[in-house]
Amino acid sequence: MRTFPRFSTRRALFALSVSSLLLAGTVSHSSANDVSGGTASIVLQQKSMSQALGTLTLLEPNQETVTVTTASSTATALGAGKYTLFVASPNGTSTAIEVSRGATVIASADTPQISFDVADGDQLHLTIEYHLVSFGLVGVSSMPAGIPFELHGPDGFLGQGATPKSFETMPIGEYSVTYKPPGCLVPPAKSNRLEKNGHVYFSITIKCDSLQVVKADLSSEPDGRMTSETVTFDDVPHDAWFAPFVYKVTRFGIMSGYRDASGKLTGHFGASAPVTLAELAKITHGVLGIDEKEYAGIPDNQSARAKWYSKYIVSAEKRDWRIYNDPALSPDRPATRAEILVTLLQVMDTPLQWPKGKVFKDVTRRTRYASAVETAATMGLVSGKTNASGKQTGFFGPEEPVTRAEFSKILTVVMEKFRGGSSSSFRN
């Protein structure tokens, strides 16, 4: 930990030079204005759900102040008396403070301010913890996938990685993303504001002859190896209604075709094959950039053990994705239309409305995941089934399976919806 000197507002002009000295290590402070000279010390530690930290101001008994913006700092040579800590919290957070002497908590507050007494020789620990109360989701994607980027947000937040990637439970405020395509000119930064319980989805299409990226293969093949291959699918005719959607999800690296035993693409997308619950888990991780390796172990679901999709099921269980909480679930069975909607909306942290049972003829208040179906309909993500002439039938088919072709359309509509590019609905 780093020891820092005390300085009053009268010495604010010297803050820059003091900060420079701090980078070199421990600094002892001596000044005619320093009247403390005591033997107490205080450790200040900030904890946050996100990278964002607040600004701490410690008011000493002699009315001098110390300002802290780092995660952990130590003030030494403090005198006895009453101290007050003021916290400027990050955007969209509440603040909880604990003052401890050894293992004993001597003061606490659920407000961004606390006062406490310090005795000679005290060694106190102040923990300042921030809890997000206003947050949303930020996603970053590109065509093609695999483009490095930097995401800047409120309170100095900096996120880095390669597309596609999502950042969950992010504080509200302004965000900007800078894409850094290798070998190409850096395009202008994109920016947008994240509102409470909202979503910001950044997307870009990079066209550059010298661009070299490796796309993630997010198909149902078992080992998740990376590929930069291109392939023409024998079951996706150019004039098929789903061809544009298959093209988009494969270009984004969200889905790809099947592979043979050697790992080579077969040229078959499996357009008419149903999406299994295992595939849903894997593709959902991929489309939002969720790292399944954050959670390790054996899935609670015994039928998912020692399978290619075990790590995705473990991650889904640990993240409490609703449909994967059932240990008797068969990951190899087809996912229903309602299960796909409730999973996508939950992962995107979308609040669900109470079901009324009046949106679709076959979705009542007691239908499984009715709230997700009706929320998706209200958002314009679904509009139900149509007949041969394209007329709405009023039915949705919540328990029916979804083909990979249909799922490619669902994913495309969701991506466009949450990046503000389209409000079109899908009719499968």
C-alpha cells in the first residue's frame, strides 16, 4: 500500500508536484502547517462492482484534508481526534462505509459520509463499498468479429477486448468506443448514453483490404476452436428468407456451420435443425461476449457432465440463468421459443412486465415464461405467427422448437434492436 502526505486546501497549488512524488513510493511530510505528528494510521480501501471508484476526502481534526482516488491507500502519522470521511460516489451507486479496529467494527454508515474518533496508536481500516443501483448493459460488436477495441465510460471506466463482447451491470452515463482494426485506419469513436435498466449496443462494419482478424467459431462443435475460414453453405440458398440472417450471424462470428470429426467445416449450416438448449447456452455466451471460463467446475446437471458443452452449462448455472436452474434439464433437447426469449432477455438484463394473457391466443398468464413472451412482443421483438398469405394468426407457439435458421433471425433482430439500428420484428 502507498503512504500519502496530508495537505490542506491552502496547499492545493502543490498537488501536482506531490502526486509526482507519490509515484516514487512512501513520502514523509514535514511542514510548519503539519500539527498532527501522531502515531495513528488509517487504511482506506474502495470496493466496487465495476471498475469505477469514487473520490474520498478525509477531514482531519486540524481541518486539513486528504484526497484519495485510488483503490487502496494508507495515511500515517495521524494525530488523535475526530475525523470525517466524505465520499463522492461513482455514478449510479449507493455507498456503504465500515470503520474497523482490528476485527471489530467501530462505526458504519449507509451514506457517503461518516465521522469517527481516532486515538493515539490506532490502526484503523476504512472499507468503502459501492453497490450499483442504476445500471444497464453495454455491448460491442463488429463485422467481421475479432476487432480490438477500447470502451470508455463514467468515472474513468476503461474496458478492452475484441468483438463481440458485453459488459454487464454497468453504471449509467456516457460511453464511447474506439475500434482498433489491425492494419487499418482507426475509425472515429462512437458514443451513446446508457440509461437506467437500459442497453447500449455499439456496432461497426470494417472494410479494409489489409484487415486480418480471426473469428471465433461459436457453432455447436465441441472444442470451440478458432477459425478464419470462409464457407458456402449447401443448405442456405441465396434466395431463402433466412439467407441474410445466416450471413449476418456467421459474419459476426456468432454462429457457424457444422464440422466433421477432424474439425473441418462441412459446408452445412443445419438451417432446419432445431437449436438445442446446449447450443443456446453456448451461442448466448458468444453473442454477448460472456466469458464461460469465469466459472469452473462440474455442472449440477448430471447429463451435462463430460460433454463439450459442460463449461457453458456450468456458467449458465452459476449465473442463475433461469431455464438452466433445473438439474433435470436435458441439454440435448430442442429449446422452445419461450425458453429462447426468456434466456436472451435475462442475459441482457431486461426487466419483464407482468403477463396479461391478452397478447397471443396461446399465451395465457399461466403459460411458462409468459412474461418474457409478452415483454418481447411489447418491445417489438416478436409479432407471432403468420399464415401462408402473411396475415397474423394471433398465435405464438411458445412450446414449439426453433430452427437454426429461425434463431439466426432472432439474433439479428435482437442485435439491431439493442444497437438502435432497427425496430423490425421477426415472424417465425
